[in-house]
Amino acid sequence: MPYNTGRSVIRVRGLPPACHKRDNNCIATEWVARMRESMSRLTLRFSANRAVREYTEKYYLPAAAAYRERASDHGANGRSLLQWKHALAEHWASVRFGELRVASSAQTRSLQVAVYLGELRTDWVRIQLYAAPHNREPPFVSEMTQTGDPEPSAGWRIYRVQASASRRASDYTPRLVPALSGARIPLEDPHILWFR
């Protein structure tokens, strides 16, 4: 941007040409007009009013509702959450994956994995199939469901899901994550176990 030092006008490299066009009062009128137009268009999006309204609707009100839910019935839901967190902390080290089986057809891949949950309840965790982003698509995440197949032995469960055969079988990886209605994952429990 050129500015007057009293003797000469100095130009600063890297600024748009509109910054260098000055009127008789040394004001970049074209650039000022563009700034004013941007401000008129963007004020609603970047104003404090919008920020406060968005934070209130997206965060503060849901947080207040979640607190009321946990505090209801003399804190029964809060106690359930603590019981769940203590159980995860105590038994997570024993959780593990068993054999992974993949059956492929022209359109789909059927994946089945054995999971040892030990003392953890099945409704305290989720088994998911994950694939990293591919060809500008978001990550693939699909819930695996427990089958009615006979369990290999005590504490083991069998989970199955179908996925597209457009990805290589090696792209898909089962993972185990905590799950509880009303819990914020991974904020309230960051445990995660990947199939290896």
C-alpha cells in the first residue's frame, strides 16, 4: 500500500492493485469501497449477535438440557454414567479382537469379527467398521451388529457388517468404542481399540 512519507509515495509489494490507486487525498477509494461492501455482506455472519445466538443454540441450550437429564430422578443418569466409566476403566485392558473373516462378492464384502468383551456389557460399547477417506469422500463408518451365532466361548461375541466391494478388503478396519446414551464420545471417555 502506498503511503506518503512527506517526500515520496512508497509502494508495499504483495497488496492488490486497488490499494495503490489513490485520490488527491491519498485515499484508496476503490479499496475502501470493496472493504465497505464486504463488511455489509459479512457483518451478519461474523457479528457478535450471530456468534452469541449460534453458541446459545448449538452449545449452551443442549448442555443445559443434558445437565437436566443427568440430574433428573435424583441424579440416576449421572450415577449410571459413573458406573459405566468405572467399568470401562476397570475392564478395558481385557477387551480384544479375535479372528476377522471377510467374504467378498462382486458388489459387497461381508466382514465378521469375534470380540472379547469379558465383563463389559454389550450395550456399553459399539463395534464399528472404519475406512479412511478415499477419493475425496469422507471416512466410512458403519455399525457392526451382534449376530445370533453361537459364541466361541464365554465373554466372546460375534459381530458382522456388509460394506462395498469398491474398496479393498484391507481398507476396512474394525474398531471398538465406548457407547452410552447421553455420553459425549470421545470427550467423556476416549478409549478406542483397533483391530490389528
